[in-house]
Amino acid sequence: LTVVKTSNKDTVSTAEEKDANSPKEESWKTALKTTAVDMEVGEFQGHKVSVWDLLHSKYIPEENRKEILELYQAGVLTLDQVKTVVSTIVTKAEAARAEQLANASSPRAESTVAEAEHTHPQED
């Protein structure tokens, strides 16, 4: 009897969850997952990466991710703003990491970083 009850409850809760997720809530998530950014740094170099994946990458601390998602869901940040913020954080984090690596290793690594910066001029 308990098993039957549990399976019924599972079926009901699954149906309820689908209804409880308002279309609006789904659409913000879908938007983050379908909006791709061209990243030229780190593990994402040369790939199109979804804003969702960037948000959940090792480059973004959990508290930042929560804050960004809350602001986006509340309508404070637009999708474009989220995209910009997230890609900027990832780029800066990777630049800092590259600099650390360069400082820790040979002059050759430093020149590689300098060349990479030269290839992608910073925008004001």
C-alpha cells in the first residue's frame, strides 16, 4: 500500500512541478542556456559557450552566480547585461590566471601572454 501511495505521490508531484514552473521561469532559464557567447580565453577558447555554462563554470564564484541569477530573475539585469557581466568575469579570471602562470614560469610564457593581449586589444 505504501509503495502504491509513494508512486502516486511521485506522479502527482511531478505533474505539480511542471505546473508550478511558470512559463516565465522556464523562459529565463532557456534564454541563458540558448544564448551563446564567443569566448577567447581559457578552456572555452574558440568555442561558443552558453551563458548558463559560463555562469556555472569554475570561473564564477557561487555567491556571484547566485547574485547574478537573482538580479536577472528580478528583471534588474537584462540578458545582454548578464552575458556581458559573465563573460567579463570569465575573461578577467582567466587573464589573472594566465598572469600568475606567466609570473611563475619562464619569460617565454610572459611573451606569449603579451602577444595574446596584443592580438585582442582592450576596448575602452
